[in-house]
Amino acid sequence: MQFKEVKIPEGDLTEYRDGKLVIGDHPIIGVLRGDGIGLDITPAMINVVEAAVDKAYGGDRGIVWCPLYAGLEGLHHYGSEFPEETVEAIRYLRLAIKGPFTTPIGEETHVCLYCAHQQYHTGTCDKCGKDDGVCERFRSINVRFRQHLDLFACVRPIRYFEGVPSPNKYADKVNFILFRENTEDVYAGHDFEAGSDTAKAIIDVIKEKTGRDIRPDSGIGVKPISVFGTQRIARMALQWAVDHKLPSVTIVHKGNIMKFTEGSFTKWSYELAEKEFSDAIVTEKKLWDEMDGNMPEGRLLLKDRIADSIFQQIQTRPDEYSVFVLPNLNGDYLSDAAIALVGGLGLGPGANMSDEVALFEATHGTAPKYTGMDKVNPGSLILSAVMMLNHMEWTEAADMIIGGMGQAIVDGHVTYDLERLMKREGREDVTKVSCSGFGEAIIERM
């Protein structure tokens, strides 16, 4: 395939055959640096991954990185923060990893991709003074990657690292993974401004069809949840639990209130499980109604919980949960709440994937005030690279990174965010290191 700006290096293209990825010894993997601190954390991640792969396989395997462009770099290469060529390159390569991208949050018409300042005109940024980084306001780059590539699953493993200060006394029991539906729910983008023709039309239709009144000055959002979207995320979560011999899968929903969206998400997930995984699961209802609570050996328990109650339960008894499957908005909230249990977003990995394509990512923002300071914690992106290595079944290299990072934290060789928390907890033998220094600390302890 021919590209304009993307230069595909020599290496092995990842294939998808017979329902699984086929990975060569020198796979070509796309890498997007991101905006802001992405320029700091991405090189640190690459150094750690290359060291782990070299140590694990002695030169017999190696990753071939292929630079791809979006955000500020996309603007400079293509004149667009979201180039179609980048989407096609990720689809072609099947595997990619990215830093964070700027996401506008206000009503201003333009945003600067250097400093995230928002304003009402193009040209020079009113805050940082740069004249080549301002573009028109856009919807989330992250969301658009998910939608354009149909990356229907946001996958977030949450685990505790010894030595990380946590506000929860049960943090050491946290070890679960969230499968969040990625393309539907309120994040689908059907969001209409108050007073707009579309908002007015929807208000009128609801009045006509149901007799219910909505205030005319309301903004309107539409929350689609489909059988198709629900069952493919449920299938992925259940298959993961079966493959990894995990004890349970929990459907998280607000079906007691939203009966025909989140309630249906729950119903359709159970139906999929009964149809495709009947030999592997036991529902909680069947466990107590027919089995007197005696869980048969070799089966996993399928259960559901109301969303607000699960926020309490991951704090009070997190060891009762291993896999969650959730609609989009619930998954967004719960994943960030869960990572707070174990010390914060700096150590929270994530991936957006379909059956054929996977885009691994830092799960935090761009923090532009720290850009180029070699200061911030690269842990999120490094752990996302661990997810990538496991996805490739290069588990030896993945385990080396986990071991190195765990020991660096135990030894107190950490970036400023963890150093501050550790000292506040009374630990004195902490060495503050830079972003790249944390990567080196990990490599030294592999």
C-alpha cells in the first residue's frame, strides 16, 4: 500500500488469519507520539520496550517502529489534526500505540495543539504565541480513532503495584480488567445544542409520540445501545475470562432506570453468554436457585451489578471481581475510579481494539505545561506497551517490564508524582527521577 507521509519500514506486516493475529519476529508497529507530554513519554516507552525485547529474546525478535501522525504532528504533516492516511496506516499495520492527544472542552471555535488554549480565531495562539498550532475545534481525536477503525472495545487492566501509596486499604486486592463498549451510548456523538433545529425536532417528536414535555431550552443527547454492539463486547470479555481461567464476569449497568438501553445491555449480554458460552458459565441466579451456591469446578460466574453500587464494591471488596463488561459511559467512569484505588492515572494502561486492529494508548491527558521538561510519569504508556506485548503473545518481554517497574517502585526510584505521594506517607528513602530516568530505572531492574 502506498502512503503520502507515512514511510513503512522493512519488517513483518501483522496478518489476521483464522480468527487470530499472526505476528512475525520483526513486526511493524505504528507509533503516534501525541501532543504535549506525549513527546516525553513516548521515547521513554520505546526505550523500555526495546530493552525488554532484547533481553527476553537475545536479538531474535525486535519491533520495527513506524511513525504515524495526528494531533499537532498531523496538522504539520497534513494540515489536519486527524488525517485519513493515519487511520488507513493503523488499519494496514493492525497494531499501533499512541501518546495522549489534545481534546477541546469549551465552546471556543479554535484550539492550540501546543498548549491546549482555546480561542475564537485562527492564526497565532493568544497564550503561547505560536502561529502553526491553532486549528478549528474538533471532537475527540481518541473517539474518532475508535469510531473510524471500529475499535469497539476499550480494555483497561487495573492492578496494584507494591509501594504505591493508595487511599484504599484493600488496594493490594485490586486486580481486574474492564471491557468497555467503545462506539455507542452517549459517546456516539449524537449530541445537539439547545435551540438547534435537531434538538427542537427531537423534543417535538417526543412530545408527539409520548406526550412527555422536555424544556425547549434543553440540549439533547441520544443514547444508542444495540444488540450487535452489546454482544460483541460481551463476547470479548467472556472469551478473555475463559482463556485466562478467571473466576467471574460482571455486567455493570443502570438498567433499573434506563430499562431499554442499559437494561437491554444486560439482557443481551446474558443471552449471548447462554448461547455461546453455556459450557463455561454459571449465572448467579442459577448458582443460587439450582446449585445451593456451590460453584462447579472449571466454570466462571456471570453476574450483574447496578453501576452506582459497583463504585462502592470495588472499594470495599475488590477481590470479588475479575472481569467487568460495561456500556461506554459507565466504563469511562469506572475505569478512572478503579485506577484511583491503586494510585492514579499515571499507572493506568489502556487499549482500544477490535478483533483485527489494536491501538494501545496512554490514558491521561497532554499536560502541556510539562511538555519537554522530561518530568512526567511514563508509566501509563509503558504499561499499555505491556498490554501490547501480551496481545502479541510476547509475554516474556511483558513480564520483564512488569518486574522492572515493580522493583523500581519498591526501591523508590520514581517520578515526582509518586515521590510526592510516598513522602507524604512518611517514606524518606525516595529518589525522584525524570521521565526518561524512570524508564532507565525500569531497564536496570529487568
